[in-house]
Amino acid sequence: MRDGNRHDPPGVWTHQGRSECGEELSPKRRPDSQSGRVSTEPVVRATGTNLRVGRSETDRPDGVGIGDDVARLGPHMVVREEGIMPAGIGKTDGMAYVGRRPWHGLGTYVEGRAMTAAQAIEAAGLDWEVVTEPVYRHKNAAGTSMSWHEEVVGKRAVVRKDTDEVFGVMSDGYTPFQNLTCFDAMDAVTGSGDATYHTVGSLFGGRRVWMLCKLPGDYRLDNGEKLESFILLDNSHDGTAALRMRLTSVRVVCSNTLGAATGSRAAFAARHTSGIMGRINEARDLLGLNAAYMERLMAGANRLAEQAWNHDEMKAMTYKLLDLAPDTSIDMQRGLKAPSASKILDLFYLGEGNQGETKWDALNAVTEYLDYSRGSRSIDSLDATDDKVVSRRLENSWLGTGGEAMRAKAWGILSA
């Protein structure tokens, strides 16, 4: 699109007698001070002898105000010349696990009963770093052919060092938390020998990194079912999430993630600032909370396992969880909602370890749906097992808020 206030950057520039190829970053938007319309202009980052081309919000005609305007925009995703951000598992992602295969079915199996940090980093391909680099604007002198590049004050590009992938443009106060440092943080929190790395990996080209550690001890419900306790760490390199550690639990018979179903807020989070390492000691409190967390979960689970739940009650809960149209039958619900509702009802009876008789069966129908079946957008994605859909399902169940919210809502309905 071209008009008097909008233009597209060229793919190749000549700057100080040197040809420089471009890599496009995502646009930042800003209204023109006179017309009120939004325009874009090139932004670059220095890489060796070259400058990478990107786009940022244009300055006013008088060249005033770009730094302040960009600073208010916050983090955003990067668009590269070859396409948009990887969907789920990219060619530069990796995962690894020990013991029984995790529910998402992804990753490289590592022999033995536990992974050390060094083994996990190597097996999952997490031995890389991110760096921050200056960001520049391409400027022209009005009425002349003179041009130059001017650094954008207060902004830095976050770059994956081994692939040269740009993850985002952040404020200069952003402090990367390296993958190796994540393992160090987990070791510092759990203590030597107290926890074992069970599953580790990355998503979206390395933008999200996570590790799941099994805590010592097994827990059995009154009906004989076994639960296990874990601590989950996840981190983002693109500004979409803080560093987080959370307690979670898994139903062993089906590997369903109970997560924060009880509504427990046993979690730690820290923003990516220079003081992030100093706050890691606060995360040690999670271990102290684990006993209370599991005690609360076990007591609640035992109550659910003792209380009957019928088909009509399960159907009514499904309508609430999926926000179905109340006066419309399930098979007439729009889009993905119809098969999703049918799936949850089926899992109440046919889910692993379920008999369709108790509130515990109802809760685990929901957790199994979230971990194994939940689709994204298209009807064909329900129960799909290709890497793209499974990685999205993993992100939603473990790293996002959608899965946690649905588990908590189901727990609230069943515990009322």
C-alpha cells in the first residue's frame, strides 16, 4: 500500500557505499501528527557488517518523537522475510524426556531414571543463548539524496544467537534469562538430588522454553489411584511471559495434568529485569508449599471420588465450560464447540481410568480433553496428533492460561 504518508522499505539499501540486505521486523503503528493516519518506515539492526531491515512506526515529518512513541508500544512478535513466527514446534526446537512417555508424545527419550541438567540441555538442543542488539531507523534528509541510520533510543532487538532469529524488540531494561540459567535456577530451588528432570523443551523456534521436574514422593488416593508432584518452570525470550515456576500434579494412570485445578496459587513469577536472579531465592518457598498443596489436592480429590455424578450433571457442566449456547443441542453448536462437547462427555465414561460415575471421573474427563484432545480453530484439529496441533495443545495446557482456567472452573463446579 502506498500513499502520501505510507511507504514500503526497499529490500536492499546502499549505505555508505555498502550494499546491505534486509530482514523485516514487525511493524509498530503510530498516527501521523497532522493527518492522523498510520504509516511505517524501515528499522534495522546491526549484524556484523550488515544492517537488518525492519519496520517501525514512522516519525512525524519534522523527525520528532519516535523514541517516546516506540517505548509505549511494548513487546511484539517478529515477522521474518520467509514467513511468520513458527507455529508450535519449529526446525530449531527440541524436547527430551525420561521415564514413561509424556502425554504430549513429543521429545527424545533419554535412558535412565533421571536427567541431569547437562543431559537435558544436550538432548533437547537448548545449548544456545539470546543476545540483545541495537535497533536503527533509516532516515533521509528532506530534499536531498542523503540518508543515514539513527539508533532507536531505549529499544533493543532480542536475537537467538545460533540461528540469528529475531524474537522481538524490547525496552533496553529487558534482561534475557538464558536457558542454562533456567536450569541453574531450578537446581537452586529444588536442591541437589531432590528433584529429577522429567521433560524439557522449547516451542516456537525457542521463544518459549520449559522444564518439568518431578519432586520426591508418591501420593495415593483412597481409591488406590496414584498422583505425582512436579514443579514446572517456563520462560519466554520474546517478552510474552515472565519467568515462572509453578507446582503441578499428574494422575499417573493416564498422565493427565491436574495443574492448578484446585485454584492453588502456588507459583512464582519474575520479570526480565536486572534483578531477576536476586529473586530466585523467593522461589524456594514453592518447595515449602508443596506439602500443603498436595494435601489440599488429595483431600479434594478423595471427596470428588466419593461423590456421584450423572450424565445430566456432566452435560450441564460441559455447557458451562465451553460456553455453549444454552437453548441449542450439542450437535447443533457452532464450529469446534459441538465435537469438543461430545468429546468431554465421551471421556466421562471412556477416559483412561474413568467409569462415568463420580465427580472425579468428571474432573479427569476435562483434564484428559485438555491434554490429549483439545483442538485449535479447525474441527479437524480435535484429537489431532501432528506436531503443530500437539505443540499448541501443550502450550495451552501447560504454558498458557486457557487450560488452567478450565481446570479451575471444573474444580469449582464439582466442589460446590
